[in-house]
Amino acid sequence: MEPREQIYTRYDHLKEFCQLTWDDASFLKLENAFEFAQNVLGETRFSHDEVILSHSLEVASIIAMEIGLEPDSVITGLLHNVMYAGLKEKVTQDEIGKKFGTHISSILEGMAKINALGTDTIDLHSENYRKLMLALAGDVRVILVKIADRLQVMRNLEVYNEANQQKLANETQYLYAPLAHRLGLYNINSEMQDICLKIQKPDEYYYVVNRLKETERERANFVAEFVKPIEKKLQQRGLKFSMKARTKSISSINTKMRKKNVSFDEVMDLFAIRVILDSEPENEKADCWTAYSFVTEEYQTNPNRLRDWITIPKSNGYESLHTTVMGPHKKWVEIQIRTKRMDEVAEKGLAAHWKYKGGKESSFDSWLAGIRDILENPGLNAVDFIDHFNTDIYSDEIFVFTPKGDLKKMPSGATVLDFAYEIHSRIGDTCVGGRINGKKVTLKHKLKNGDQIAIDTSNNQKPKLDWLDFVVTSKARNRVKTSLNEDRNRQANDGREMLLRKFKNWKLDLNDDAIRKILKHFGFKLAVDFYYEVAVGKIDTLEVKSLFVEKEEEEDTTKKTLEELLPTGEAKNLSYDGGEDFLIIDNNLKNVNYKLAKCCNPVFGDRIFGFVTINEGIKIHRDNCPNAPQMKERFPYRIIKTVWKDNTSNSSFLTSLHISGTDEVGIVSEITHIIAKDIGTQMRSINITSDKGNFEGILQVSVYNLDHLEFLIHKLKKVKGVISVSRGEK
């Protein structure tokens, strides 16, 4: 068939469908839109050789027949390419507004924004995805038209080259299929996932397809046998109903096989049997529970598999009763019981809500508001948002209560802290735990259906980085990140004030040129990151000073500082030119202003050197200290050769040991026994963690000297189960 004939045939099918329910004015608007699109697009083709008008008609048909939207959305689908960049004469926004109304032009504007972004990758242009989401959240119809557009593309993937097929499949799986699922468009979601699997993992896809074909007759016979007694009971009760069996999608069967590591034959719920009741609105719930009672009278039910989405529907409006029963031949079967209205909502999602609620969007407003909150947070990374958007969509929901009995919907896996942030960001920031059904629980406690939760707060509490490890809602994650950034910025301001004071004392000017020089030297892009490192002590201000002060002047400052720290005459005898003079020290810290460095914990007997600091005296480091190369390279004039004085006292030195091995019974008590009894040394702290039969630990102990330490290590290595003992840096 010629492209022109195909177009007219498709258009006739669309008109036949729309004539059934549309009024005359809407139908006339459709005809005007088709004529307009035909004049603008003609037989122009996309770069992949598809006729643009044919694509637009297919999208409009999906919007009308499969999603079931109102006339304006269908007409938008028909017109969504009239502003395509590849056209010789593009239509303007104003022209669309004048011919078809501002409502249609605003939806098309949202579409145009998305298309202009070039959304063919997820990993690149993360800021574009923030803009994409803002455009999507502007009007729900933009989302729906874009989903229809993507479904048409996926159904015609054969016109694209292999690289583009993979790109489109990845993007659809990551963004558009989850969107369809969240909107309740389960059929479209399943079809998209199936096509993605076909492109990404063809072997797995065709294996499931072939097994379904092989078992088709067997399934049909089983269904006929299963439904017979239920049909009889429902008819006797006088209920109007229809029943159908629905096989799981190929991708969901494959996912279940992979996740549960089972074969095709072991997949329990390969298909579901749906009972659809023709009920009056006031009788819907009663009829569904009546049908449920007949099913469970006939077949043994699994009480753990009952899902009641009639009493409390899902947030996307889904209503149904699900249960799993033991059918003929000892096979488990999933039963879904719902009314015609519920079935239409399940099939067409949000669009059916508009139909039953007089075209109102109230059922979806709260979700959209949440999306806007997330997107309008300037501190949020767009890729993070996409990740959490994706997981939020697919997660199951639980229902919990405030102390006053207000119902809150939360994603499965939500914690007490997530609930606190759901109530208010301030309550989340200061949350220290809670009480579930009167019992005290921690921040990390996971909520269960029906929990009644009271939150405990403290004014001394503030968000911590590890909170991000266990909160699951986007709202909680975003608020924690924002609070942490605020805290970091406060510390950065402190760091800046500290540096300003130092520069003033040094009689230097901290101007823009100085900051640029500092950032380049330390490898920072942002000044705030540098100031933060100064505030927390990771950057020595003297190193900053050395960028602006001549080496000779810095050496003079070091000598002056050393003369203040050491007894008169002792400093003068020290050379800074690599000579043979040494600073001789013992462990008596009373008379001389020096300290043993905590970064390497030197012990009597270690090879050591001294490092002159301005505010903390002389620091004694081990020669193999991890910081030694950097100090010696950057500040050679602050290094002093140092040796230990013969140690005849019983002075002790604090050091760390890293110990690991297999988690034998009683191994910790044996380690502590050796330290406390056999050696007679003092243990300051012990921290042991165990995982999958192995353990790792850090011990802080006091020893007399290097020989004492080596003897202790030798004894610990002989403990059964200990694999390695090494000296730690801290």
C-alpha cells in the first residue's frame, strides 16, 4: 500500500473511533487539524525515512484508542510535529494558538521543549533532564502525549539503525516505561518493557516467547477447567460478569526467572484470571467481596497473597482485589476481582479517572506537586532525581498513621526518618527516633503496614551524611542533602574568616588574584570547597602562606618559632642545611614544646624527624609517616633531624594495630587476654567488625618501645584464626 493510502486508511479508523463519543464541534476540530497537518507536513520524512504524517496519526490513534484521552490531547498528538525543525516552513506557536486554542498550543509547547533537548541519552546533559522533567510536570497531558509518541517509536524500531535502537531502548526502559507505570498505563508499560528486552537481550526474549507458544494449549485447557465452577456460582447469585485469562508480559516472566533464579516451568503466577463485574457504583465493593467469597469457597486461598486495593486504592487510582488460590492439579493461580469501571481505570490509568471524575485532575495533583517540589530544589542533581524518580515509581506502597490517626502513604522500605520528613522538613532534621505503636524505635526502623508512628525530636539533632544510606523517599534525601550543604557552607564561611585573619596578620591581601592562585595550586574549582578544607584542618594555612612569601622569609619565621619553643642555646646549635646536628628528645613532654604526631604515632625506637608548626609546637613523625614525603618536599626548611634519647624510664607510647582473620569462637577474648595479661601492656580501645565469617579490627595500645611493639605483634599472629597483624597509621 502506498504511504498516502496508508495515511487515509489510518485516518478513517481514527475518525470512526472518535465519532462514537465526540461531539460535533470536537470532530470538526479533528478534521481541521488533519487538513492543517497534511498541508504543513505533506509527505515529508524523518531522517530515518519514516513519513512524519503517518507517525503523527499513529500517535493520535494511541492517545484516543489506547489511553482514552479527551479530544484536545488527540488533536495535539496529530499536530505534534507541525513545528518539526526539519520542515522548510515551520508553523509558529501563535499560529497554532489562533487556529486550535491556547490549550493545545501550550501542550505542544511542552512537547517542543522536550524534543529540543535531544533526549537520546540518559548519562549525558544531566541538566537537560531537569528541564525535561520541569516540562513534563507542567501539564499531565504533555507526559501522556510523549508516552504515546515513544510507544509509536518503539513499535517501529525496525526503521532505525542498531545503535539508535539500543539508545531508544535504554532511554525507554529508564524513563518512559516507569512513567507509564506510574500513570497506571500498565499495558503500555508492559509493551515497552517487552520491546526493550527484545532489543537488549534477544536470546532471553525469544526463549520466553517460544515457551509461551509451546504451553499455550495446556494453559487454555487449565483455564477452562478452573473457571467452570466459579462461573456457575456467580451465575447462581445473579451477578453480571465476564472472565478472562491474562498471561504475564514476556519481560515480567523473564525478570521473575532471573530474580528468583527459577526456570520457566517454576514461575508460579505465569498468568492471572480476571473476574470483571458489571456493578452499579453503590454495589461495587460488596459485589467484589461476594465474588471473592465464591472463589475462596471453591479453591484454597493463600492468605499471605491477598492484596486489597479496593478499600485503599493505589496512589495512581488502581482498584482491585488480588488473591492467589490453589487450582486444579495443585497449581497456584492469581485471581483479580474488579468492576468494569475499575478495569478501565487499570487499563487506561489516569485518563479513565478524568472520564469518571468529570475531567478533573485532582487524583494526580498531589503527585505532580511532589515532582515540582523535587525539581524546583536548586541543590538537587538531576541524575539523582531520575534515579529516585525511577525507584519511587516502581516501589510498592505501605499505609501508616500519625498519632492522630491520619493516613499516610509511604513507599515500601520507608523508615521512621522518611516518615518524619513526610510530616515536615524541620521534624525530619531534628528527628532522633520514634515510637511505633507505643514502642521506642530508631531512625532506621523500617515501617510496616498499619503502623502508628510518633516522632521524637531534639533541638541538638541535625542531619548527618550517613542518613543518606537508609532514607528511601526523594523528599527525605533531598532535604538531607540540602541541610548538609547548608552546614558545609557555614563551615566554609568560618574557613574564609579564619584565612582573612591570617592574611591580615601576615600583612597580605586576600584578593581575587590571590584566591585564583590558591585554587589553582590546590586543584579546587570552587572557593567554597577550599574554605571548607581550611575550616576542618585538611589544609595547613602555612602552606597557603608559602605561595605568597619568599622562602627566606618563611625560614626566618621557622627559626624564630623554634627559638621560642626550645631552651635558650639549643635552637641555635641546630643547622637547617642538612648537617649532622640533631634534636634529641625523650618522652618527657613537660619541658620542651613538642608532641607525637597522631597521623603515625611514633614509638621509642622508630626512626623519626621533627616538623616545626606555628601553633602546635614541634610535631614528631615517623620517617615512614604517610605525610612525610609531602612535608619534606613542600617545607624542607621546617624539617629537623631528630633522635630519641636513651629511654630508661617506663614511659609508654600510644600506637594502632590493624588485625584481621577468620571469625573463630572466642577470638576477641583471646586477643584482649594476650594484650592485658601476657604482655602487661595497656589497651586504650578496640573496634572489631565481622562479616561473612571474617573479621577486621583496629586496636589502640600503649607500648614501651619498638621491641615491645614487635613482640606484641608476634604474639598476636600466633592466635588461631588471626591472618594478619600490621601497624596502623592511626
